[in-house]
Amino acid sequence: MPSATNHSFGSIVSDRTIDNVRPLKVICIGAGVSGILAAINLPKQVQQLDLAIYDKNEELGGTWFGNKYPGCACGEFSLHVGTRKFQ
């Protein structure tokens, strides 16, 4: 059995400091509400972000784009319940 003291951590430990920001590639699967929110919020929180969003549909919207709900309408529903504010 190999000894833990003989193991080299040279390939695991990086020489860069924790404050040294490096580019980060992120792939988001789905362009529904969560994907759109990720596209808005992630760049605010992560420096040097390379974000790609993929969806099976040709347009944004996820389930709301892909599915049709005949006869479904918004009646006495308060529209501000499902909204988000971005400043």
C-alpha cells in the first residue's frame, strides 16, 4: 500500500493565489425561466464568465415556448406575483 507521505501533490495544488480570477466556462442547459435568470444573474456574480445556453427549441421560453395551452388565459390573477425585478 503506498504511503500518503510519498504522494506528490504538485499536479493538484496551484501556484496562483485565491484572489487571482481566472476565466470560467459555464454551460446552461435550457432557455426557460431558470436559464434566462442564470444568464442575467451569473455575470453579475462571476467575473470573466463565458456563458453558453443551449435549448432544444429555436427560441427562448422553455416549456412556455414549446407547449400550447388552448383556452388558458390570465383572469383575476395579479401579474406581479410571477415577475422579477432587475436593476
